[in-house]
Amino acid sequence: MPQSASAPRAPVHRDAAATGGFAGPGAGAPGAGELLQLLRDGRPRTRAELARLTGLARSTVNIRVDALLASGLLAPSGRAASTGGRPPARFAFNPRARVVVGADLGATHGNVALTDLTGRPLSEAAERVDISAGPITVLDRVVATIRRLLDEADRDVEDLVGIGIGLPGPVEHSSGRPICPPIMPGWDGYDVPGHVRHHWDVPVLVDNDVNLMALGEHVTAHPEFDHLLFIKVATGIGAGIISGRRLLRGAVGAAGDLGHVAAPHVSDVLCTCGNTGCLEAVASGRAIIEHLTAVGVPAATNSDVVALVRDGNIAAAQAVRQAGRTIGEIIATCVSLLNPELVVIGGSLAQAGESLIAGAREVVYGRTHPLATARLQIVPATTGIRSGVIGAAAMAIQHALAADRLDAALAGASSPPTTAGG
């Protein structure tokens, strides 16, 4: 999984609640966080096995295992075969020891999930949300939903160790604040992490929704790939880039903003960002709806477009396929620049079957050097509408279980409360 970026350190808190609930009796063993990384695969191991794997002295392993047991992150898991004397105890990662929240906010939807430390959902909620209602209205609703999910899962607030949030616009990575988001009036520069941390003193990490969709698709469906490009085609268009298993955000979190790249062969179509000729202005769900309406095919939402294509409407199928070709020209440039192994196309318009993806493949394979496409796969997303919330939870988990932060928490000091993407 990609690793979280470090954040400025906050004042040290000495109580368990302020440390995200990790501190416990026997805590304080340096390096316990690294030991837990070995155990996150779920395989039970004995102290002797851990000593052999790490090369650490048995006494050091004992201290670290005891600290993790006291925190609840490690739990007994039966006994190994005896080689003489009492069989040695085995220990395994206990993902239910703590919980995180993943929230995916789109232009018109809000998906929130409470998960364990493997990302397995314990309770979920999906609601219609109007992102243009402003940050206070939307985030207060998210906070209320989180409280309800904690109650439904019968989990204490002290169990919560992180919250990940995806937003449908550019997010400054270092602060977690939206920056000039085109479809989010009132959100520019708003302190999203601060708003949520007013209710829970845990790390709140915020990122662009497409980055989290890329992360969710990667950890769930394609963990074997090191280089992946995720393209979201919905009301807007964006990309999430994973290179060397790391999520790339760029200098200020603006990497992957494909929607506002100049589309080929178009120069006079006005975009919501104020420029003309943007890819989003000619190939997004909004653009397809406008085109179909102009030719007498009624469509009001992306779901309408998908339904028309599935029902065999020729005009809709042609419009979606042409959007795929136009997007494919931009993807071809990305493939030449980034050389991914896999391009995943998701978002609501990807539900229209092969029309969109076929159009993209047609151009990418024809316009890109054979060396870059020899092993390249272009496939539809498999996680559907849940990719964003899965990625948001994964971001929070990565942050909470990072070895250095876990060591700080086990020592009784708070982990740095990152407010940016994970």
C-alpha cells in the first residue's frame, strides 16, 4: 500500500483517548509498530518465529509482543505444535481492536462506512448529498452519520483511530483543504479536518475522491500491480495515479486533474472552470447529457445515459463511445508519460457497458508506442460505487497503523494528527 506522508507534529497527549485509543498497560516498546507490519497478513506466529523472521533477540520480541497484546492489536491464536514441553502460544493481528471511518462525498452522493483495520465494513450508509449546500451542512451530516454507524456497530468512540474523507475537487494535500473546487461553492479553503476534529480528536485525512477511488481499486482488486492509472468518468473527469505502489498527488495535490486538460480538436466549448475546450466540457456525463438533449433524446442524469445505452439507444451509445475516444486521446498521453501496467476506468458512466471503454481502447492502443502498450490492460473498475469509500478507509488505516505512529501511540504519545491525504 502507498505510505502516508508525514505531517507537522502536534503537542504530545498522554491519555489513551488522545493517542487514538492505542495506549495500554505494558506499552512503550520501541519498534512494536514494525513487528505488527509482519503480522498484518493475518497469519498466526509464535514469539520464536517472530524472533527468527526479524533477527531480534527473544527478549526484545517479548517486550514488543506484550505491548501489542496490551493494546489489543495482537491477540492469542491457539498454540503451535510442541517440540517438547508446553506448546508455544501463537499470536495474530486483531483487526477488530479498533475502527476507522471512510467517507466518499460526490456532487450528489455521500457514502460512509465504519470498518475494522482490514477495511472490512462493520456498518455503512449511502445517502443523497448536495455538495453545493456548503461545508457546514454537508460535514454536519457526515458527523451525524458517523455517530449513527458507531451506535449500529456497538463501538465506543474510544475505538475510533482515524477518519478518511474524499471530496469531488482539488484538495491541498498538506492541509486537507479544498482549493478552488469548481462544483463546490463555499468550500474553497475550508478547514475540513478541523471541522470534523471538533467532534473527535483523531487524525482526519482528506483527499480528492479520484485518488481514493484509485487506492480503493488497487487494494481491493489489483494489489499485484505496482503501476496503475484510474480514470473516473462521471459528472466530472479525473485520474488517480499509483506508481511504485505509491499514490502520487503532486506538489499540492493537483496531480491527475484530467478534466481540465485541453481536449483535442475542441476550442470553443465553455467549461465550468471558466476555460474553454476542457476535456470535461466535451466528454463528461454532463456533456453527454447536453448533447443527447440537443438531438432530442431525453436524459437528465448519468443513470439515464447508462440506461439508454443498455436499452440499445444508438444515439446514446454513439455519444458514450465518442466520449471514450476523446478521453482515450488524453489517456494515451498519460500512458506514454507514466507507463502504467493497468488503466482502470470507473465512475458512473463506466456502467454503460463496453461503449466507453471500447472507445478509449481504440485510441490508446492506436496512438501509443508498442513498448508502452505491450502489456497494458485497460479494464472497467470492479469496486463500483464503493471504491471511494474503500479507498478513504484504506487511507485512514495506513495512517493509523504506520509503524512510527503506532510506536508513538504505544509509548503514550499521540501520533501526528495528519490533516491531509494519506
